Amino acid sequence: MGEAQQKTFQGPRHHTSLKKPLWLVLTVSVISMLLISTHMFPPQGKRSSSHTLSSWLPVHVRKHTDEEVAARAVVREILKTPPFITQNSKIAFLFLTPGTLPFEKLWDEFFKGHEGKFTIYIHPSKERPVHISRHFSDREIHSDEVTWGRISMVDAEKRLLVNALEDPDNQHFVLLSESCIPLHTFDYTYRYLLHSNVSFIESFVDPGQHGTGRHMEHMLPEIAKEDFRKGAQWFTMKRQHAIIVMADGLYYSKFREYCGPGIEADKNCIADEHYLPTFFSMLDPMGISNWSVTYVDWSERRWHPKTYTTNEISLEFMKNVTSEDMSTHVTSVGEHGDELHWPCTWNGITRPCYLFARKFHPDALDTLVNLFPNYTSTAL
């Protein structure tokens, strides 16, 4: 081999002396990049004035009490029971009313021809005689007087549920008031509820004074403020969820003892607006819709929703309500209350939100009966 060729291959063959400085430089560079990334892209949520690697550490999770562990174990076991839908399955309609049922004639039209597919339970919230037709002669329940906003309202709901649970064919449970009306045909309603993969329970975060502002410190540690939810009392729920409600003693006791007026400062906690929304949000959040299938108009921003009279009802209005596919949730934030909106999906498919509506004045009965065949839907 020539001299020139030999020179080509001359030079050091080992670079051991360079390895240590090179890896040192690389290590320092990687650490620097991590620190810069931590500063530029802090964890999601409320930002503080300084960010350290400690902000990436796992957040401490409170250890559940023995009572909580037991309660959650019971819920898990109940939820493992699959729905048992057969040709004999029924819907239980639970009417919570202070007296008569002014829209009984309209409900008779709704139920006509579907005997054996439903059961009706009536709980007068006051000891008054309730006139009932043949459709409304199934079961009438009496108890102590119910007071709006108190735990007695929840007790009345549970009393309706426990009576309806005695019939094993009742697979879905609908809570209604005397001012509620149906928006669709019975067949549509039956399919919508029995074949849904969730219970229709409204549950949302209202950060205002009439939402999380009603949370009581006495509810700790089982019910934290960040877990406190709000929603309408007018639910529909699957049988498994109805059994869970009846099995609950722990979370119910917190609302029984501490959700009411005058317990803490000037907080006015209303049990029927917070118990079920909070309970299901904590124990089975994926099992509920987070909106109610009962339409309510809170546009007047008062303690009670708007009541529609006969001269405010038209076919166009009823069709608009029955076709609405965006749910509305009014918070107590801002001077007039901010609104939250999200789409209504039935088993993952966009569908109209509402099966029922309230509140309607008794003088609207004849108008609603005449319009009923024209605004109701039959196809799901």
C-alpha cells in the first residue's frame, strides 16, 4: 500500500476521551428542555405565579371512610345487574301532586290502547282527595305533608319509587308533577326510555350562590364542594338506579341532616335540586344523561318556572319544544343567570331532548288535547 494511502488511514481509532463530555452535554440539554417545557406549558387548570416539577406530582386523593367503601361496593354490585327488558316490561309513571290532576284527560289520550305497558302511582303532597280515572286507578299513596324545598320532597319521591319497585315488570321510572304533559306518543316514549343506555337525570355545576354556594361544610368529608351538583327533580331512571337510590343511606343522610334553610349562614339548600344530581354524579357519572327529559322554561328567572296559559300555546310552539335537541341549564352566575347548553344524544345519536313538559295552567287542557295528535312524534 502506498504512503499516501497509509496516511489516509492514519489517526486515532479510539474516542474514549470524548464520550464522557458528550453525554454530560446531552444530559444537561435534556434537563434544560424539561425545565423550559414545565415553565412554558404548565399543567392545565388554575395557574400560579411559579411552576416547579412538584406541580406534576400526583394529587393526593382522600381515603374513603369504611361507610363510603361499603356504599360504593353496594352500588357496584347493583350496577353489575344487566337490564331485563322483556315484552312484559313496563314504565312506572310517578305523579307527585298537591291535589287533583288537571291534565288527566290529556294523559288518558296518551295511555289509550297501551294497557299492560305502564303503571301509575300517585302521591298527593297534601292530604286531599284525588279524582282518578280508570287509567289512574292503579296505586294511590298517602303520607305526611310534603314541603317544597325540604327533604320531605325527596322522601315522597323515594316513597313512590319503593312502591313502584314492588312490581318486577317496572323497568323504568318517571317522576312527574300535576302540571306536566306528554310531548310524544306512548310508543315513542316507551322506546326512548326502555332502550336508552342511561337514566335521564339532570346534573351540572352551578358555581353561583344557588349552586355550589349551597354546599354545606357539614357534608364533608363524604360530599366535597367540588362534587356538589344541581339539577331538576323531574327524573326518569332505570331500575338499577332506582334500587341504588333506595339502598343509599350514607349520602341521603347528609342531605337529610344538612340540606335546608338556616343550617349554615344564609345558605338555602334545596334537597330535591341537589341530592340526586350530586349522588349520581359521584357514584355513576357515566350512567346518567346530565339533562332532564322534562322541558322547563326558566326564562323569567324566578324561584319557579314559567307557567303557560292557553293563549300562549300554539301548534308551532309545541312543535318547537318537541323537536328541540339542545338542553338548557340555568346557573345563578351573573345578574340574570348564565346558561349552559349541550346537545342531547340518545345512545350516541342526536335526538330531541324532551318527552314531557311543564308548567302548564289548567285552562290550557282543551287546547292541548286538540293539538296533541298534531305535535306528537311516533318514530324514534
